[in-house]
Amino acid sequence: MLIALEHLLQKYLDSYSHERVIAERYLSLLRHPDAYLRTHLPGHITGSAFIVSEDMSKTLLVHHAKLNRWLQPGGHADGDTDVQGVARREANEETGVMRLELLGTGIYDLDIHLIPARKDFPSHDHYDVRFLFSASEHDPLVVSEESHDVRWVALDELERYNPEISLLRMRDKLPR
């Protein structure tokens, strides 16, 4: 069953009321009919998956080719309003892992980040809606054409791969 992003944002705020300002920016963006299209500027909706191992000691990261950084898998909604489905699809495509278990019932994290300009497209914001999944470390990994590598990374070594607050915040939200 598809649950509207507006509803998921309200539910997210029940747990993370201190993130009201960022959630309101999402709600404002969603008033635009093209918010889910990558051509919508100055920003658009993306979905990503923070994937943890079954024992919650590692996360699955991709070394993004265009951005040259280790990140959680994710990508453009391209008109799809099922952002959880977008996150799952992108994780499947970018890691090769097909068996993902959704943890929780809604949004895990929100982040708005600037994507640098390229020769064919101006800089813009990604309004990234993140979902928490678990997967087996034993499933085979596949490096997509969008990445240089895919790797399970110990959560206590995450800063060595990417020290950005946005990624570390997702680690720190994990239940202990």
C-alpha cells in the first residue's frame, strides 16, 4: 500500500519533532507538481536506503562514481511517488542485494544536500528521504555502472569512509 509522503513526514515528526524545519521544507517542495522529477529545480525528491547487517554492526555503502564519495545507495524518484519503493529499487540496482527487510514503518531520516553543477546540469538540492533496511552480508554484491565499489563497512569505522554528519546521523539513530 502506497502511503503519501506528506503522511510519512507527519509521522516522522511525531518521533523527531526537532526536525520540523527540514520537514516543512519538504512539505513546501511537495506543493510543486514536478517535485518528484529530476528536472525540477532548484531541487527534487530522492530516495535512499541505509542498509545495515542483520547484527547491526555494518552498513552497506557504494563508492559513487560521479560524486567520488562513499554513500548509502539511493537515487532519483523520476516521477515515482512511492519513495520507499524508490529507495528499495535503487538499493537493489546499486548493490545487487535483492533481499532487503524494511526496519520500521516509515521514514528513517531526512536530508537536503547540494549536488554540484555538471557541464549539462546546474547545481541543485536533493531532498533525500531515507529508509532503514537490513540485509545479509552473505548475499552477493554487484558494482553498478554508477559506482566504483560496493562494500560492507563496520559502523565504528564509518568516519574513515565518509565523515559527513548526514551519514553519521543515520548510524547514530540506530537502536542500541
